[in-house]
Amino acid sequence: MALVTDAGTPGISDPAFLLVRACVQQGIEVQSLPGATAFVPALVNSGLPTNSFCFEGFLPLKKGDILFLRN
């Protein structure tokens, strides 16, 4: 089965996550074609609701900046 769209990644801001979640629950493999970022296919494949999510970015590389985030 394939889910194709002409309006961006299926499962982002549309109800396709319901289909993905059902597949995940039934043990059916779900694959996404990667795009510009890796987190979008991971989110879509997770079966989690995708109508609202927050990506805070990547952790900093410098130890001082990491310690700043902890506080």
C-alpha cells in the first residue's frame, strides 16, 4: 500500500497519522522517503499525532552551551 500526496509529506498536518498509527499497532512496516530533514520521516513513521509538534533544534556542540540548557 502507498500513501502519496502532492501537498508535502503525508502525515504532517493531516489525518494520515491515523493510518500510520494503525499500521504500527498491527506490526505493518511503514517507510517514508527522506527529505531535507531526518526528523520528519521519523515523526511520520512513529504513528504519533503530527498535527501539532515542536522541533527545538539540535543540541549545541559546546559544553558551556549544553550546561546553559540544563538550567
